[in-house]
Amino acid sequence: NYAINKQDLLDGAVDGIGSIANSPLNSLMMGYTEDIPFNEYDIEAAKAKLAEAGYPDGFSCKLMVNSNNAVSMKIAQILQNQLSKIGVNLTVDQLEKATWSDNLTNVNFECALGTLNWPDSNNMVTYLYHSQGTFNYDKAYSNPEMDALIEEASRILDADKRVELYKQIVELGHEDLPIICLLFPSEIVGANKNIDGI
């Protein structure tokens, strides 16, 4: 997280049209919070974390990207440049969508860049953070506390309590960091000025 300048990603990939993500939940979703930092870019902190993990000189890895997605391709190129500054040699593996999707399903990748767009907070956090989540590939991330919070949020009917639970979920996700949420590009649409209610 420290090695990635999300503002540069937003500016370079989508011309600044959108917002930086601090969790999988955008500002229109239940549980959105601004209590989590949006951009923690700090090269020296990133280098210190690498050294602490046993990689003082960096390492090499491969990032799988859907080559049919122009925004993802731009993001991958910017990430490649940013991570090189801390000694991480990122190779961008450009795959057409069907192969990229098959590799995700079969967990045939080191790192993957993807896009998600669900309006429902429960689906989003379950798919990504639950130990049995659909997009928790190979069930690599497992935290019983996270599972319990997600399951409780899915059962509760009180909206205020659900909001607080989703905030706890994304805060825990930020601490554990199984995924790095980058940005929310805005969708640009055209409309006839004579049409009301848009």
C-alpha cells in the first residue's frame, strides 16, 4: 500500500475522473467510511516493510491483467513504474479476457488486477473477505473474526447496526490487506437536455 500512489493512478489511468478507494465500498454504499486512509504513499515506509519481510533488495513478480480492459492496462503500467522505485520488478502478463478469467478461477496467477462493481455492501465484502468468498481465490485469506463480522452483518436487519458492522469489516480488511483497493472510476454518460429525472 505504501508503494502505490493512488492519486497518480487516478490521474494517469482515468484522467482524474473518479475517486481514490480506501476500501471496496464507495461513497454510495452502506458502511462507507473516511476513517481509513485513502492514499498512504510513502516510499521509505514501503522499503522498510520490504526489508522487514525479508526482501531488502526487492523481488520479482507477475501481475495478470485483462488486456481487453484499457483502464486496467494503464493501471498496470503505472503500478509497474511505481513498484520499481522500491525494487519490485513487476512483469505485466497481458491476457485476453477468457484466459484471464480461467486463470482467476483456477488460481493460476501470482498477482491479479481486476475490477468489481456491486452496489450491495454485503455481496462485496462477502465475495472478497469471507474465507469462503467467491473472489477469495484459493481461499488464501482466512480470518475467523472477519467471517463472524460478515455473517452477523448479513443477518441483522437494523440498518444502523449493519453500517457499523460494515465499517468494522472494511477497517479489518485494511489492517489485514488481502487486497489493495485502488480507485473508483466515474462513468461518463451523455443525455439529451430535454430528458428530466436523470
